[in-house]
Amino acid sequence: MSDFLDYNAIKRKIESETCSKHNEKPEFKKNIKGFEINACCEEFRGKLAKKAEKIVVDETKSAMEKMLKNAFKK
């Protein structure tokens, strides 16, 4: 699954956020299990986790559509 996800797109979207309380940016790290998000506080990290979940769903859907489209090309 992780081979077809665009982690750079996910990273850009996550790292573009700023914590409203601490004015800090998060750090997105890809690892063997997927990725992790380091943030200044748990509240901000929780918000980013929800956003990342939605982004991963969207990226997966997009990747699957591309794979299916290419599978039926002649």
C-alpha cells in the first residue's frame, strides 16, 4: 500500500499547518510503518492526525483510480 502513496504531497499539506496556540509548524517523518507527525502539543497533533487520515484516504483513492485507468488502457 505505501508504495503508491505520494508522501511528499502528504508532507507538504501537513507541514503547511501552524499551531494556533504556539505558532509552531509540525514535522512530518516517513518511516517503515508509514509516517509520524511531531507537533508542539497533543491538541495540534490530534488535529493533524485527523487531517492526515483524510489526506491518506484521498491519496489512496487517487492512486487506485490511476492504477485502474492504466490497467485498462490499450
